Amino acid sequence: MLELKNLNFEIKSENTSQNILKNINLRFENNKIYVITGPNGSGKSTLVKLIMGILSPNDGEIIFNNKNITNLSINERANIGISFAFQQPITFKGLKVRDLLDIASGNKNDFNMICNYLSTVGLCAKDYIDRQIDSKLSGGELKRIELAMVLARKGKLNIFDEPEAGIDLWSFENLTKIFSSLKNSITIIVSHQQKILEIADEIIMLKKGEVIKKGSLKDILPFIENNKCFKLRGNNE
């Protein structure tokens, strides 16, 4: 279980400060999928970066499996089973795909296991197993490899920041199948897309740094449409 208690985050400059997240109180239960949504600038990505430890809150606590992890580093959080997939995946010059999957799983994977991870995300192992993780790979390829790493890691808490970015030609059905396969953990997804909202056990809507609505898609959809606050159904309007 993951709990966020009175979480606040602000950016301070010499003369001013800007509140990005205000008094966030949320509870994420095991074996469920959560989608965080809301307009641009509402604090969605900031929130998941706080959970991963990429950013540190000004106030509040983050409790994971009854342990206060508020002051733990990114590496320490990774070691207790928290995984993070970036909106824009990073490259690892000098490392091959097989190396990253071995690191993610903590074991030496045989070809069949690597093939299983890569085929699940729509890549052929023969074509990618010895590819280097560098700028020669497209954004979509990097995104899929990152998803394969999450599968290999088998984390207790998996966080995805707009995972649909860069994989337009890959069907959403396959993407949502991956998320459903992770349902024995806590899965948190930042997304605007209805196909992803549809698989959520709970949707959390942020606006101006605050939680303004929680519930099922049935509960949230009219609120979204009335506010016309962000892209839905793949629409840019």
C-alpha cells in the first residue's frame, strides 16, 4: 500500500514561490490500477516524481508498505520495488538491450525470457537484443524497451508518466494489456487517454495542484467533459 499524507510541493525563487501541489492526501491499494489525469500544469508529473524521489516534497509524508520513504533516495526506492517509466525515456550509451533487461530483473536472462519481455511490448528479440540504447533508437523504440524493463523488474509499485507518448503506431490494446498484467502490484499511470482511463480501478483528477475528483470513469467522465480540460479519446481539441 502507498499513502501520501498532506503532501505539498512548491518552487521557490529569490522573491517568489509557486505552489505546484497542495495538501495531497491519497491512498493506493495493492492489486489495483490508478490513473492520474487533469489539465496541463495541474501537477500530475510532479506528483509521480515525488513518489519516485526524483523531487522532494516541502511538507508531508510518503508511506510505502508501512515504511516512511519520504527521505529515501531514488536508488533506495528502486531497491524496495518502485519502478518509474519516464514520459521521455533516457538513453544508456554503451549498454545493450539485453544488459538493461538483466539489470532490471536482477538475473541473467536467457534468450527465451528476453524474447518474452520484448515480444510483449511489440519488439522482436532477434532485432533488438544486441542493440545499444542510444540515439539511433527512435522514441517509440525506447519507450517499448523501457516498458520491457518494467516487466522484467516485477516491481511492487509501477509508475508510468504518459506511457502512450511516442507509440502512436502501436495499438492501445497491447499497451493496456501490459498494464493489466501488472495488476498484482500497484500501478499508477499519468494519462489523458480514454483507453487507459477505461482500465483504471480508480481515476484521480488534479487541477491547479489539488485533487478535485476521484472515482470510476463513469464518475469522472462527465466532470472531464464539462471542464473540457484536456485531450480525451486521442483528441487534441
